[in-house]
Amino acid sequence: RDAAADHDARCDVLATYCVEFYYALAGAYGRAGAGSAALFTCTPTTCARMSAGARFAYRWHDERSERYRVPTDVAAPTFVDAMFAWAQRLFTDEAVFPSTTTASFPVDFERVVVRRLCTRFAAVFAHIYYHHFTEVVQRGAEAQLNATFRRFFLFVNEPTEALVPRH
């Protein structure tokens, strides 16, 4: 196998994990499709700032957006909605997430795309755990959230080579 094929195989595995974590977070926020219910209540009133306590605040930044060209403080639901929309645009962009085996992933896919997705997913996990975990427990969904977070934690801390099967 050549370097390009190895790169695409590695990126394909990383992309699959990123999509999995996206859908897990979408499910937690009640955005997994018709009939899905959120595991907690997160509104601009209850969560006026995207944070995980007083020490960790997360600003939304999207260089393609006129409104968020610079990092901007936003309410947690605004951050989460923007993150879901931004990730969905990435997932449907053939130049970033190719859907055919004849197209290749960008050279900087792992370093830029996966890292930014995971950074934003981590902010959402941190917000859920800090501000909403009591509600998650009350709804009996902590095992599901913990299992997803554990997979995410292992993913972001595992060397890429260990995630991709050898051929």
C-alpha cells in the first residue's frame, strides 16, 4: 500500500469516530431525529454562556461566518446549534469528508479537521457534565453518556496508529 492509501484508511477511521460522536451528542441534545428527547434542559436563560463552570468558557468562532469571524461569547444553545450546523456542513462537504473511495481526504484532515471537531465536542461534553449531569442522572441516562464520553476520551488520547487496523 502506498502513503496516500494509508492516509485515506486512517482518515476514514477518524471520520467514522467523529460522526459517531456527533450523533451521540445530537442524541443527548434531542436532535437525533423525530421523537428524540433531550437528556436535559439547556436554554439561553439557563445557560446564558457556553461554559463548564466559571473557569472554562467557550467562544464560538467560524471564519466563514460574518457574525462569528472572531471568537464570540454565546449562550450554550447557540454554541451547540452552531457546532451541529458547522459539523454537518463539514460532513457533507466532499472536499473534506469524501463519500467515495476514489476521492481522498485532505492532507490536513487529521491535524485540522479532526482536531477542531474534537475540541468542539470536548467543549460540549464539558458543558453537559458541569451544568447538566444531575438532569442526566435523573433521567437514568448517565451510563449512556459516560460510555460515549469514555469512548471519546480514549479516542482523543489514543495514538492514531492504534485506532487504524493494519492491512
